[in-house]
Amino acid sequence: MTVPRDAIYAQPYSELGDFAFDEKVAEVFPDMINRSVPGYATMVHTIGRLAGRFAQPDSVLYDLGCSLGASTLALKQNNKAPGCSIIGIDSSAAMVERCQAHVDAFRGDTPVHIEQGDILQTKYKPCSVVILNFTLQFIAPEKRQQLLQQISDAMLPGGLLVLSEKVREPETVCDQVLVDLHHDFKRDNGYSELEISQKRAALENVMRLDTLQQHQQRLQETGFSQVQNWYRCFNFTSTFAIK
């Protein structure tokens, strides 16, 4: 099956709106994410392995901001704990529609339910695994701690949160080096200067970045006893936290 190629920003826009997870993005998302995020496949694969290690019987496994369900599917394929269910939540109707079809196409004993919703307004059930894979960065900064606290309050002792994020560095020189390396990565994957520049401008108001240290501090403040950054490439990181 051919994956549609991301060319959303290949032509110049006279008026560039904010980036949104709409029908156009949903159509090309697999190509977009793999050409834009270094190590994305490694992160998703490892998320599945971590979930298989920490999932507890008769609990819920959440994928928050599930998009097309890559992490949801990794949960489904790796879960061996009896009595579990998986819930994927995304605010985008276009993503949710495709996501359920994707996860239904793969075998597995763990039931999966995909729903459209606001993860800040969700009443979380007792859970042992929660995935935030490049999701928190699209939540308003003043509400990020609130969301992590909601998750922590619902999480069983010994439960696992995986938080993957694009981050910024407090030192401006180092931050610029990492930004430049990421742009080189995108050029190597076929994105033009116009595409890189327009997408960056479109994301400016909707994706506000924190430092890795800010993320780690929030996790500790919201009740996670152990916090470990396990992956980093340029300014893309993934951290797991144990309740």
C-alpha cells in the first residue's frame, strides 16, 4: 500500500494559517511524521515494549492524542496482561475515523476503543499505562501540569507514563545547533526550504516547547516517583515515568 506523500507546504501560501490536524494532515500523516521526527519508528516500537512490561491486569491502557494509532497498535500488539482494555483519544475527527480502522485491521485479544474528545476533560479510569506521544506540546502550557495530575491521580501504583516531546534548550547556541540539525534531517528526507519554513511558521502558535528539565520537574511534582529520559535525537526526546 502506497503512503500518500506530504506536500501540504510545498506551494507558497499568501496567508498561512495555524497548523491543524485536519483532513489534509490525516491523509499524509504517516509520511509527515516519519520524515519529520527522527527515530519515530524506534520510539513507537519501544513504547510497545514498555507497555508490555508495565501493563497490569484489569486496567486501562490510554493513548492520548492517538492520531492514526501507531502507539495504540503498539499497545495492542504487546499487551499480555489479562482483562485490559485500550482507549485512544484524539480531538481530530479526521484522525479518529482512520485510527479505529487501522487498529481493527490487526489481530490481538485486547479490545480497543477510539474516541474523539478533549483529554483535559476526560474522566480517567484506573490505568496502568498512559502514552503521550508528541501530544503535550499541543496543550496550552498553563494546562500541562493539570493534565499530568489528572493522569497521575488515575494511575495505579507501579503504572507507567511515556512522554515524548520536541523540546528546546535553555542555552540559545545549543538550541540553534539542534534546530539546524533537525532541519538538515528534513532536507535529507526531501523537504524543501519553503516547506520547512512554512511549516515552522504554521506551528509557531500551536506548539510551544518546554525544556526537558521542565517536563521532568512536572512529572515529579505530579506524583511520579521515578523519571527516566530514555531516548533523544536532536531536540526530540522520550521519557518514561513510574508512579
